[in-house]
Amino acid sequence: MDEKNLINKRIAAIAPSVTLGVTSKANAMQAEGKKVYSFAAGEPDFDTPEHIKAAAVKALAEGKTKYTPVAGIAQLRSAIADKLSKENGLSYTQNQIVVNNGAKHSLFNVFAAICQDGDEVIIPAPFWLSYPEMVTIAGGKSVILHGDEKNDFKITPQMLESAITPKTKAVVINSPSNPSGIVYNGNELKALAEVAVKHGIYVVSDEIYEKTIYDNTRHVSIGSFSKEILDLTITVNGFSKAYSMTGWRLGYCAGPLKIMKAVDALQSHSTSGAVTFAQYGALAALKGPQDCVATMVKAFDERRIYMYKRMLAIKGLSCVKPTGAFYMLPNISKFGLDSVKFSELLLDAHGVAVVPGAPFGVDTHVRLSYACGMDTIEQGMNGFEKFLKEL
């Protein structure tokens, strides 16, 4: 057999996740007894709240260990629909919601469902590194639209309009953003929504960080402005970030019925439904007390303020102030290294793990997560600052 034909071309074109790669190297160094301060993983350092774990344990004890409908248990889908209506102003029926094995899986399914070969998907940069890979697997083509750092990396309606072609199928909106932490306000989103409606393109709205916001910032769902934009919006969310349920692998997508039917069909032949007892934990997350969310966000905010203050004090470094998520994206371009080399040298020299900006579409930046403990942040920033002074 021809060696070149052993692997599907779309799969062969996938770049491994740099985030996971950096985390893996940092873990290996720690296993060797080396001290590592990791800002790499986007994972809250809190345990899952007790009432959520208790609900899953109860479900196990009650024998809820069998297959569920592919789209998820009815109670959870109903609770999600209720949540989206009350909190986000989005009117979805239960049949328009599919529970997936993590929000990453939700996005994968959505791109697979909407992309024909050669369809273009507009992705504002900096972007979460998996979007382009998912589009490639689906047979689409990513059109990267670089936001201006002076405008907090946000794209404008004019920029979006100029990027649309007859082949454009969708635009991705991620607010709050990974990796920059920026949040689009209502007016900005409404203006982008009007362009999407005008051209009849889908909006894939990744809202996984919606509850992690600061400085009296308000999260707005782009699908909430009108029925016209709602009919073009696929809303993606999950439980990993807000409720520190990363290992539970539970996400969901909501959108036009025809797309959700396609997602359901795809999932029926790939993973089937999400873990049964975990879905009962997710149900408890939505219906139970929400003070656990506020507690985590308060801690993230304290870390954000401290890290940003440290960033501003470093000569030659600039950084957009994040108002959501738990990431910071400092500009390292004045230090003469690309983001990959910078990250490698920093980890080797001072045991500080950051993620190169290159796979996020910004090779002039690196990403730091402050979803880790304050001690890690303090010591890690000491090493980060020392490294920059040595350059």
C-alpha cells in the first residue's frame, strides 16, 4: 500500500494540541522531581462541588448506569432549555438541544454537521486552537480574521463583512474568549449579528466561559437579539468551566432543529450518549445552589488582578486586560523570540510552563492560565519576570 495513503488526508493535517503537549512536558518534569509552575492548562483547580458529586453517586446507587437517548436524558435537556431561556434569552425547545461528551465534542459535531467540502468558516484571531482543526476535519476551510490588539482583539462588523464570500458558511464567536479573555458587549454582538443575518451565515457561539466574568461585565448571547439571528445561531456551552467538571466530559449544543437532528445522527454512530450518571450530576449543577460558581469566580478575579498588575510592571511587556475566562495573553514581541522558542526556554530555565501563541493565531504572544493556585501564580510570575530580564 502507498505509504502516503495510509492516513486520511484530513486527519494527517491535524496538528497535535500544543496546550496538552506543554502540560505533558511539565508533568514529566515534575515526575522527575523538578519544580514546575504551570500556567498551561485551562482547568479550574477547584474540586467539583459536593452537591454535584452527590447527585452522580446517588444516580449510581439507583442503577442509572444504562444507555440514555443519544441527545441526553430528557430532564437534563429540559433543564438546559430552561437555563438558556432564563439566563440567556434564548428560546430553544428540548428537541433543539443535544448533550455531548464535552463542549469540545459539541463543537466537533457542529462543524461536522454544517460544513460541506470547501465551505469557509470565519475564525477571529486569537482563537481557541482546536477550531481550525475541527473545520479541517469537517472538510471546511478556516478563514482567519485577525482582530486588532488596540481594539482588544475584537473584530468589527466591517471586518466581518469584508471576509464573507459566497463560500462562507459560518463565523465563530467565542465570548468570553480563550485565549485572550476579552468579552464582546451587547452592542458589539448585535452589530455582528446584523451582518450574519444580512448574509445568511451561521454563527457558532462558544459560550463555555459565560459565568467567568469580571469588572461588572455582562455576558450576552448573540442569539438573543432576534428570531432571525437565533435561527442562524448554534449555541455551545457545557459544565467544565463554570462548575469545575472538566473530567466529567459534558457539554451541549442548541440550535436550529435540522442541525441538531444531524448532530444527533452523527453522535449516534460515534460516541452515543454521554455518561449516564454524569448527566444527573449536570442536572444538579443547573438546578442546585449557584454560590459555588460565585466562589470560584471570586478567586479567579483575585488571581487575575494580581497577575495583570505583575504583567504591567514588566518593562517591554504589554497585555490586554481580560474581563472574562481565566487567561492572559501578553505580547512578547519586543523580546526577540517567537512564541514556541520563548515557551521552551522559559520552561527549561525557570520551570514556568506557558502556552505558545502560535497555534492560537498570534505568534507574538503567549497564553497564561490563572486557573491555578495563588502560590503557583506568585512563584511562576517571579520566574516569568526573571526570564524576561535575562533576555
